[in-house]
Amino acid sequence: MHAFTFESQPQRVLFGAGTLHKTAAELDAMGVRNAIVLCTPHQRPQAEQVAGLLGHRAAGIFDAAVMHVPIETARAARRFAAQYGADCAVAIGGGSTIGLGKAIAFDSGLPILAIPTTYAGSEMTPIYGFTEDGIKRTGRDPRVLPRTVVYDPLLSLGLPVGLSVVSGINAIAHAAEGLYAPNGNPVASLLAEEGIAALGRALPAIRRAPGDLQARADALYGTWLCGKVLGSVGMGLHHKLCHTLGGSFNLPHAETHTIVLPHVLAYNAAAADGAMQRIARALGGTDAAQAVFALARDNGAPLALKDIGLRAEDLDRACAIAVENEYPNPRPVEARALRQLLQNAYDGVAPTT
Ligand SMILES: NC(=O)C1=CN([C@@H]2O[C@H](COP(=O)(O)OP(=O)(O)OC[C@H]3O[C@@H](n4cnc5c(N)ncnc54)[C@H](O)[C@@H]3O)[C@@H](O)[C@H]2O)C=CC1
Ligand SMILES: O=C(O)/C=C\C(=O)CC(=O)O
């Protein structure tokens, strides 16, 4: 075993059906008196339910979270928090809403209590991201790591099947890249393999029966583990490409991850054999890229970037932006091979090495 560093990040996690009802007690334990509740416009009813459970501890609801945290939305949320004298941000929703909480915390140090309702995994990471002038920038800061996370599978029962599948594959991507990250370690790899396996079981079960509470719980458990991997080790080519496609071309986040991941795994296959074996094993397959592609295809996910809003004429610019900055990846990122990878993802063909 090689030498490694493992850093524990302080978080309190409540897991299980009905744990939402413990949120007020959690805020009391944190000494919070004046929490704002964050959500997307679509999830306003869930935010109102949370505000109702918080009673006098809820100062107001900010319901304008959108994907990729545009800087203007972040500024509006910061003003809202200041105006209400908030001492905590309670974020109920997916990565967009939790990302908005992080935008406030980054600026003010406000603690976050996250109540995830998708499988993006942001609640487990100290990673923030903003989009400004068409470029998405991400960074790490311990201040944005949610203090407390409430995983209540009852809240994801209404997550549409299509979104559940792509969101779960977004989580798998975190674990997959964690398995070949240069700062990876045996503990993160254990979490990664277990997380991928849990999601690999849960997503087909959710497709068969969206109201299957056990499958929803499995998916959240997998999300937790995969998110923890993203939060503790690095990201590579896959995340960089998805940030480019999301931030600069406004493609939907989880769908983009789902389409791109098999192609990046094929690109990296020869340079990260051990990681590929673990991914394939977790999914019950023999080839990591093909197993992820099959998970997406067999569960009705989109397979082609052209079907989610990318234009053929965007491919060259996407490739140029993605090679602009250096980032760790097991196989060197080479413009011609990357352009071919993007073409394959654009066309929706099966991944090729
Ligand atoms: N910082 C980090 O570590 C991470 C950040 N992210 C960021 O998160 C964003 C994407 O987050 P996602 O969760 O994929 O999407 P999202 O948070 O935008 O949610 C997608 C849509 O689904 C709705 N929704 C969420 N939960 C629902 C439920 N249970 N029932 C019905 N509708 C529901 C939302 O209101 C929204 O309209 C991106 O901006 C991405 O960059 C994603 C992963 C990790
Ligand atoms: O973009 C962010 O907010 C930060 C990280 C991620 O989105 C991770 C991911 O690409 O899923």
C-alpha cells in the first residue's frame, strides 16, 4: 500500500425516513435562531413545509436557486440573508440549492444545514461553484461544507425517474474519478466502490418502482458515499468537461454527466486499470465504460449531447475551453483525442477506447 493522507471533514448526518422532522432540534443544537430556507421555485412547497417545521426559527424563504449558481443569483441570496439577519441557511433541494447555500457561506461563513432531494452529492463536499461571464469556476473552502445533512428518502420519492437516473450517475461520476485521483486513498476507494454499487442497484429499482422507499434509501446512501469521495479527493477530466459544458453552454448538469462519463472512462481506461476494475465490479460488469453506458441506456437516460442542447458548432469551443487549464487526469489530456471523445458523446455512440 502506498503512503497517503486522509482528512476527516466534520459533519453531522441524520439518515432515514422521517428525519426531516428532526431539523428544528438540529438547529437548536447548533444555536440557530434565525434560519433562511433556500429552494428552487419548483420546490417552494417543500421549503414551506420545512419553514413550518422550523416555526419561529424560520426567518424567510429564498426560492430563486438555479443551476450552476449564476453570480447574480448568489449576490441576491447574500443580500436576502443579510436583510433577514440570518444565522443559518437551510437548503432543501438538489445541488443547485445547496450550491446557493454555499455561495452565501463562502461570503459570510454562515453555517448550512442541507436537506438533499437529488443524488448530486454537493452536501458532502467543501466544493463551491459560480458561473460568471459564461465561465464556471469551482474551488474548495471548508466554510462551505454543510455542518449538518438530513438525508430523508421520503423527500426523493417525488424525484422523477428520469432525473433520478441521471442524478444517480452524477454521483457515480464522483466516485469513479475519485478511484483514479492522484490524491486518492484506500479509504476513499472503499467508499467509492460501495457507493457505486449502491447506486447501481438502486437506479434500476427506482425505474421499476419510483415509490420504492428502500431503493430511494439505497440511492441516498450511495450518494452520501460518492459525494464524500468527491469532497475528499480530486476531480479529473470528466468533471472538468462537465463544468465546461454546463457553465459555458448551459447544458443540464446531471444529464451531461451521464452522457460524458462512459466516454471519459473509455479515454482513461488503459491509464487507470485498477480503478476501472473496481467500477466494473461494483456495477456487476466487466468493462467500466460499457457498464456505465448500459446503466444509462437501460434506464432510459439520454445518451447524446446533441439531444440535450449542444450544437455541433459548439464542439470545437468546448474542446478548447476544456484543454485551457491543466488538471490531473490519469491519461494526459490531448486536444485531438478529446475532440473525438466529445464527438462520440455528441453523437451518443457506445464508448470506444
Ligand atoms: N459543489 C458540489 O460538490 C456539487 C455541485 N453540484 C451542482 O449542483 C447543480 C445540479 O444539481 P442537481 O441536483 O443535479 O439539480 P438541481 O438541484 O438543479 O435540481 C434539478 C430540478 O429538480 C428539482 N428537484 C430536486 N429535487 C426534487 C424532488 N425530490 N422532487 C421533485 N423535483 C425535485 C429541482 O427543484 C430542480 O428544478 C449543478 O449546478 C452542479 O454544478 C453537483 C454535484 C456536486
Ligand atoms: O460545479 C460545482 O458547483 C462544483 C462541483 C460539481 O459540480 C461537481 C460535479 O460536476 O458534479
